[in-house]
Amino acid sequence: MNTRIKIGSSVFLMIALASPALFAQTLDQAKVVAGADRAVEKAAKLSPASAPGCAVGISLAGRPVYEKAFGMAEMEHSIPNTPQTIFESGSVAKQFTAAAVILLSLEGKLGLDDPVKKYIPELPDYGAPLTIRHLLNHTGGVRDWGSVLALTGFGRGDRMISQTLAMDVITHQKGVDFTPGAEYSYSNSGYQLAATVVERVAKQSLPAFTEERFFKPLGMTKTSWRDDYQRLIPGRAQAYTGSLAGPWRLSMPFMNVYGNGGMLTTVGDWLKWNAMLDSRSMGAPLVEALETTGVLNDGRKITYALGVVVTNENGIRKVSHGGSTAGYQTFLSRYPDLKLSVAVMCNSASRNPAVLDRDIFNEIAGPFPAPTPPETIALKPEELQKYVALWRNEKTHLPERTVVENGVLRLAGQAVLRPLRDGSFLGGSARIRFQMGTNGKPISVEVDTGEAINRYFAETQWTPTPDELKAFAGVWHSEEAGASFTIAAEDGKAFFVQRPNTRLQLRPQFKDHFSLGLGQVLWATRDANGRITKLHVGAGRMRDMPFERVGSK
């Protein structure tokens, strides 16, 4: 007889959380299959069967118990997805690169806290040690190579990108976004460097090393790396972009880089990997190192470990990572206390596999008690109006706006900010505190995510004169980025111009700052006489790329 989990009382919930092994016993195969079917059928109904879709695999105690797929793997010839369809991993591949580094460290061939420059001497000196561990938990501050390359006008999807090109972009960076270890900031560059460290220490390619040490021993026969994007992969799903209702366009990775992503695999092979992590068949030290979360220089802990994120779902420990490359969207999770693993791979950019993973988990392990809602209070729209402002991110310079829409305060186009009794606000899971000036208007705001505190400063909307815009005009070049652009001032407007056909209007924000589009901001620094000396371009994964005027003395 199948035992269904019924968390109908706080007593049972406390017992379940206190004794994960007892809780796991109730997850029999029939319950897992029934719950997964409900979640997958719900997801499949979001788009027609002729659209791209997903494959799902689930294991219990290391044994596959559920595989199902929906949608098309290849739309042009109406080839459906199956559980054996090969997808691209996106960033879920990072844990395999991290595991390769850990294996070398366990063999005494490198140390996780060794300086990266020991193995990649062509890296510049950043003024503080950049370690391998910094790379693996995204605390090194190394600018993301994709963000830097985009400044040339030919980023991802615009030209073929090789491992050599990505490394060339990284090693030309004279600076980092912050002192290594001071902050967490996701960057693919760290894993590009980590892959290179593996190759130089192991004296073989990362694809060859992982094939020999992981894929073959674990029977991951459908897994390889996309080190040659032109190589034919039988049974691979094509990736697409478009709304769930269409129309659809191909969206395939146009590069040979790997280590940060680039793994070709199936849901079944991912479950074999998770089974190894659960059983620790390759040694407990490997798994323990992989799941050791980062600690910043000031002692703050983050949830990112080495290629995986360690959190909890309704009080149950969860080790997971998501991935996104072109039109591929993926998610791999493991709930060690329940001996449960879920692999989701999709070939549609509009799919959210993390949501499907959560729905599957809730159907299998739930129902859970509704979370206690925060004690919010009601504020009238006119009371909320005083928090409306234009903000400058202290770290990235990116502009943000708080607005009142339909009677609620929100970040423009983003989260609703719910007022709490203590005067702070709740935005998602972040606590937000405004500092008000003597005039009753906001001066700054702190956003506490639990792992970091981000500060924003209130700014005044800037409306530059035609003469002020002309001061930005000219040709600007960055040696670090290997990029140039022209600022043209015409008819009271400024434009960002790049060959052959890029022409973007610069949108003034606050003094000397413009929105460049695509999540980028451009700003100027001036000398004591008010003369513009440099322009800077920033984004979330590349905070400050300086440009100098060509021909200036």
C-alpha cells in the first residue's frame, strides 16, 4: 500500500523536518510518479504539442523512477522530445568543472586556495590574491567575458567564439570588479579560467579528463562537451526562442567554449551523476568540497558553493543549479535527505525549468503549510508617493526607479515593495530600508538580500543641453575590451555608434549617466576643471569598463 504524505499538523511537520530519513521513507515510487505526472502535465498544457518542450527525469535513492518528455525536439521535421533526447546544459555544467578541480586537489596536484596566477601566469596582478576557490564560488570579481565581448559589437550569437578567444578577453582585463573575496557576483569567466587550470595541471583537455574520470565510470554514455559546435550530435534537440504560443525561431549556441557551460547530455545521465553524489561512490571528500558554500572576506556566508547552490525548499535541504544557453533552459536538483533528484531540460527560451522543478517537488513532497505571511501594513498611494525616486546603484551605476502603480510601490517593471510595520519594505525575499532626508524625500535605500546589502542613492533626473551632449562626442577606445565606439551629438540627442550598423540613442538618467540599453549604463568621469577624461560602460556582470578618447592629449 502507498503511503501519502499528509502534513496536516505542525507536530508532523516538526517530526518530518527533524528526521529527514523518516520523511524519506514515505516517498515511494507510486507517489513520486503520480506527483510528477501532475506537474509535467500542467507544464505541457502551456503550449501546443507542436512547440518545443522539455524532458524530465526523477530518481529515488539513486534509481530512476520517472522519465517523460513533451514538445518537439526538432520542429522542422516534427521530431518529438523523448527522455533520451540530448539537450545542452547551460551553467549546470559548472559543477562538473568544479568537480574536476576538486579531484585534482584531492590528488595533491593543486590547492583550492592556490592563486590562479600560479597556473595562468598571463593573468595580470589584480592587487590582491585571486584564488581558485574565488573562481568556483563567483567571489573573484573577474568580469564576465560575454559582457566584455559584447562591447565590441560582436558578442554571443554574433560571431563564433572559441575557448582561445574567451581566454584572450579575460586575460586582457587589467582590473576586477571588486577585491577578490569581498563580494559575490556571478561570472562565467571564473569557470573559463577553472577549465584552463584543469587542462594545464592534468595535461589533457577538460572534455578528455571528465570523460575518463567521470562519464565513463558512471556510465554517462550520452554526455560530451560542445567543444565543436559544428559536430553532429545524433538525437540532439534544437533550441528555439519565441513565446509559448509562437512564432518560433532557432536559437543555438554559436561557440566552442566549455567549462562554464557547453555540456551535451540527457536527463538520465544527469541522474547518474546525482546518484554518485548521493552515494558518495567517488568519495565523500569530493561531495563535501563541492557543497561547501562560500564565505566572504568579512565573514558573510553565501549559498553558492562550488558549482552548485545549497539552499532549502520548505525546510528540506536542496542542492541545485540552473542553466541557460541560447534557447536551452535547464535545472538539476538534489534533495539529499529525501534521496530525491529531479532533472529538467527544455529547448525553449520561454520555459522556466526551475518553476517546473519546484512544482514537481511540491506535488511529490507536499502539501506544505502555507508560509506565515509578513506583517504588512496598508499605506495610501499618497503616502507611498514620497518613496518615488530615481536611484543610482552604488556598485554598478545602473539606474533604478521606484514608482507607484495601481496603488502599490514597486521597482519599475519589477517587484512590488510591501510596507512593513517597522517602516521597512519587503521586495520578494529582500528587506528594503529607505533613509529619508530632512525634507521628507528619500536620500538612499539599502536592499538586504541576506547574503549582501546593496545601496542605492537618490538622484535628480538630468536633462542635458545640446552643448553638454557635445562634450561627450568623439571616438572612444578601451584597450582592455578591445573595443571602440563613437558618440555622436545631433539635434539635442546623443547616440552610441558602432560599425557596421549599431546606432543606439543614449537616454539621460542622472548627471553624466546614460542608459545604453540591454542592461548597460554609460557614464563619464571629469577632471578638476570639469573636462571629461574617461567614459565608462557598466553592467551587472561587468561593473566598469573604462574608455579613453582617441586623439586626446
